[in-house]
Amino acid sequence: MNDSVISEIGERFAAAFRLSAQPLAVYGVEEMPADAVPLPSVNRCIAIAIYRMATRETDAPALYLGEDMKAGCCPGGLAHMGFTERSDDIRWFVSTGRADVRGGAAEYLKADPALVDASFERVGPVTPPGRYLVIRPCRTVTDDAAIRSLCFFGTAEAIRNIAALVHFGRADPFSPVIAPWGPACATFVSYPAGMTTGAPHDVTFIGPTDPTVNHALPPDLLGIGIPAAVARRMAGNLDDSFVVRRLNVAFPDHKMRDVSAAVPRR
């Protein structure tokens, strides 16, 4: 029998927020789990591999990533997980491009290289949570103490409701939920898992704001990364919140078909 609190939180959230994707847990270990497979064997992109695990497109029990397994993984993702140094060329590739960097290819995600540098400086150094980074379904977690964060995928409605539950026990109307800049894997993993020195603690990260994964994620899907301590507090608030007490508000039975009819006319 699995007595894990994290496992229970994952199960309760999946039911309460009507998630079809399975909740995931993020943690670090010094010894590779026997049931884990190399993350790049699912996809070179960390975010896409995680999404495929959540949606059961892969039957891998757990995914792992480490310093000794760089082949086949996105170099930028490895840097954002703390397993390698960030390339100096990334400042050009992420912004406007330069002829002698990757043949001039660019993502145009920042207006200029200086903004990329400034953003990465704010992110700060990244430290892996252990020799190996592991992502597995919450339902298979047996060691709660090791868990750094949880990751959920759902419709915009589901993620809006999860974000609202974050705010339920918080006074600050602005900072408990943020949509950070950076690659999708940082939003799902390194920011909420506390691996980056610059990322704020005790908040949740919603997104991604990284359009380079749009080709692999459904247009109506969002993800949210939640530090384990925050998830535990949210679970404690669940029964007193709108999610349970006002279910028809969280998930209305009858949607407004004509939104324009609800807009007051001047």
C-alpha cells in the first residue's frame, strides 16, 4: 500500500480539477532509480518528454536525467537543469541571431542579446537536486521527503482553478502565481523545484510562455509547476474552497454560449 502524501495529493487534484493527464513529481537522487529510463529516450526536449509521460504517451515508469547522459538531450534544457554550462551562443539564438551562430538561425524570443543576458542573470545559477533529476507520476511516489515540486497539465479552465486555489490561502493578490519567461522545462521543473537561485520561492509557475513547444502541446493546454510545500497547503485548503463548496462555479454545467450577451452595452 502506498501511504505517500504526495501520491494522495496527486490523486485528489486529478479528481478535483478533472485532469486527464497524470500529475507528476520532481525530485533528485544520487543513485539512478531501477525503474527509470533516460529522458532523451522519450524526446530530446525535456518539456515534451514530461508532457508525454503525463499523458501516458510513453509507458516509462519514471524519467531521469544526469550529467553523464548529455547525448540526445537539448543542450539548452541541460543548462536549465544545471547539468551543463550555458553556451555563449544562446544569447544570439534566443534573440536576433547572428550569421556565424547556427547559420543565423534565431528564435526571436527577446528583442536583443543584452536582454537575454539580463534575464539569465536574474535566473542565476542552477543546481540539480541530486546527481540525477527524476520525474515520475505522483501515484508511484514512495519517498515524500525527496519531492521538490509537482507538475500538472490541464485545460485552461482546470489550470485557472488550480491557480485560484493557490490564492485561496494567500493575501498577496499578485505574486503567488506567475507566468515566467524561460524555456518550458524551467517553468515545469527547475523554477518550481527551487533549482534556480533567482526564481522566487513559495510561488507557482504557470505557462509555458515558450512558443517553441507549441508544435507539441495542444493549443488549449497549460501546465503549472508547484513547489511541494505549496501543494501540501493547497491540499489542506481544498475542502474549504470553491473547488469543493462551489463546484458549479469551478466547472459550470452550462457554459454561456454567447459571451457577447454578457457584455454590458453603453
